Amino acid sequence: MGDILITDDERDIRELISDILIDEGYTTRLAGSSDECMAQIAKTPPALMILDIWLKDSNMDGIDILKTVKRDNPDIPVVIISGHGNIEIAVAAIKQGAYDFIEKPFNIDQLLVVIRRAMETSRLRRENVALKRGDVAGADMLGESAAFRTLKSQLDKVTKSNGRVMLTGPAGSGKEISARYIHANSNRSGAPFVTVNSASIEPDRMEEVLFGREDGPRGIEPGLLEEANGGVIYFDEIADMPLGTQSKILRVLVDQRFQRVGGTDKIQVDLRVISSTNRDLPAAIEAGIFREELFHRLNVVPIAVPSLEERREDIPLLAEHFIEVFNKAQGLPLRKLADDARALLQTMIWPGNVRQLKNVVERVLILGENTGDIAARELPSGEDHGGSDEGRIVLAGGLATLPLREARELFEREYLLTQINRFGGNISRTATFVGMERSALHRKLKSLGVVTSTKAGSRVAYIEEDAQ
């Protein structure tokens, strides 16, 4: 439930409050001066503070302590009490972030009502943080392809460092799950992981969202940087961040301090920064829409996240994982993939990458036949993947206008390219699937001008220019 720190220079008052709260089932700690109070907070931050405004013979008064607590531990609710209360002091305390203000001599029932509400606020904040951490703990990295193994090896190397990481790759390829994997396996895994959706935040609100605000209608409103203190701040699609905000983020990276909007105090934070983009940042720098110095600060460890096309071997594994996820989360049917569905999924074009695959799986589970294995006929057809109509293959482009020999050669080339890439460049597995001897397949590939090479840690096939 958390404990309550009571700070008052009058021993009788703090012990009276403590006895009342202990009778109500709370745990308390006591402090008679500002030094004792700050030492208790440094030892273990409490779930709630009851703080006297006037602290005799102390280095700090209650307002000074309040400001420090809200700067370093903004989630701790603080209830202010004072025997010299007036409206000006109450307003000043609320502006500095106090949860409520109670004047001495206080009514016990009133005090308990305020404390119950404040403790509920504290509980909800702790649960919110726990939920965020739970999301990170569930950051599963799934795959068996060479491209995936290369990615995971790179991620594992940076988990234990504090270096800034720049994740690049197409939309939907899994950049955020990679960032969450780094965090979940780092020494910051118990601290928050906070995402900044650079593209979805209105430019005129970006600084308030990041840095927080003072003197607003609700007093102090911490921003995302404060929420991430001690953990990871993840800038998703950093290229979409406004230029003006880029310069302020640059200063935060340099000294790990900033000011809230409308505030004057410097807020100190301890952050690890992970960024991602699907755009060409050097080109954005050249165009004057991204700051070069910020790029160099963020791009300490660049890691490329492969597209789904580069890891086609992983498609059945990912699809089956999503089937289990939707079964647990939404109660959708727990079905397996038939062999023809597995093959078709691996040959389809995935411009939306893993995100698109997940959407397709959900669609099939909702609209499909709901019994037995998922068959190829249940997958998106027609223009989605060049499918068939009543068993007839739809000829694409100018294929129907070519002589038979040329059309057959073009079809064989495209078909074998698709199958080789489906099996991650593995000639032996491709030969088994297409029903050819391995040596015969090698000869066929050579005659068609198809060669293989290593890309992103995986073997991929392409057509030699002079063979076209």
C-alpha cells in the first residue's frame, strides 16, 4: 500500500497524525525538520507526504520542500498543513503541485478523507507505471531467419550499455518492439519506458507534452521527460519532430536538464534515449528539416531493423504468434495454418511489414471459417497478392502479350525469385519445395540470370542486370 511521511516541527502533532493513520491501517514515517524529511525521501520515496508549511529551525520551509519533491518525485502526492493558513498560502501550495491544503487545527474526519483520496491517486499512479513496465516485459522478439538473428545479436550488444540507439527501417517492421526489447533486458528494466509519438503530437503542443507545464489550471503538470526519469525515452519517428523542439531536445541530451513551460526551475533527469525513423535523415538534414548535430547525438549506435521481405522465413512463426495473441486477448479462434496458407503468406508482398501481417491474421480470424486449419482461400485474394479467380491465374502487366517462350522464362524467373527469398536464400530447401534436384535448380537459376547474395544477414536472390 505504501507508507506516509509526516513532517512537522511539533512532535505532538506528527505523532497524533501518525497514531490516527496507524489505527486506519497505514504505515507511517516521521520527520521533525527539513533535513530529516529529505533524508527519508532519499532513502525511500513515500507513497504520500503530509507536510507542515512552517518548520522551525530548518534549512527549508514546507514550500521549498514541496518544490524539490515535485521536481524530483512528481508522482508523490503532498498534503500541506499549517496553523498559519490563509488563502494566499493555500494557492501558493496548490500552484507548486500540492494535492490539497488543510488548516490547523484540522478536523480528523476531513484529514482522513483527503488522505484516502491522495493515497488512491498514489496507487493509481503506481499501477500506471507497473502497467507500462509490464508492456516492456512482454516485448517478445520472434524469429529464426538469418536477418532476424543479426538484428537480435545487435540489440543484445546494446542492452547493457547506456548508449543512444537509432533504429532505422520501414514502417511496421518492429522498431518499437526492438526498443522495448533493449529496455526490458537492460539495467533500467524496472523503470519507465515512455514513447514520444513525434508524428501524432501537434507541433504547438510538443514542448508542453515533452517538458511539462507550470502555472496551468492544475498547477504543475509533468511532461513525458519527467515520466521517463530513470528509464528510457523513445522518440518514435524522430524525423517528424518540429525544428524548434529539436534544438531544445539537443540541449536536454547535453546536460540532462530542462525547464517546464512557464517555469523557472531546472529539472534534472536521468534518461536513456532510443530513437527511430523510416526516413532518410541525412537527406532531411540536407533539406534543412532536421538538425545535423541532433542526428549525430542520437545516432551513436545505428541499428537497421529488417523488413518482412528480408525475413520471409519468419512469417509463419509470426502469424502463429499473432493467432495466440488474438485468442488470449479477444477470444478469437485458436487455429493453425494449413501448408498452402503458410506458403502463400510467405510469397505475398508486405508493404506494411509485420504490422500488416498482424492485421491480416486478425481479419482472417474474424471473417474466416472459424473451424479447422486456416487455408489459403481464406487469405486476402485478388489484387492483394495476385491471387486467382476460380483456379485461373491472373496474368500481370504485359505477360499476356508475350510469346510463350518469353512468358514462360519470365514466369520461371519471378517464381524462383519468390521461392528462394521465401526460404531465405536456402537453395536446398527451395529445390525440395519446387520439386527439382539441387544441381538442376542451380543450372536453371544460372540460365535465368538469378544470383544470390547476403543482405542484412540473410541470403537474398536478384536478377543480374545483363540477364534481363
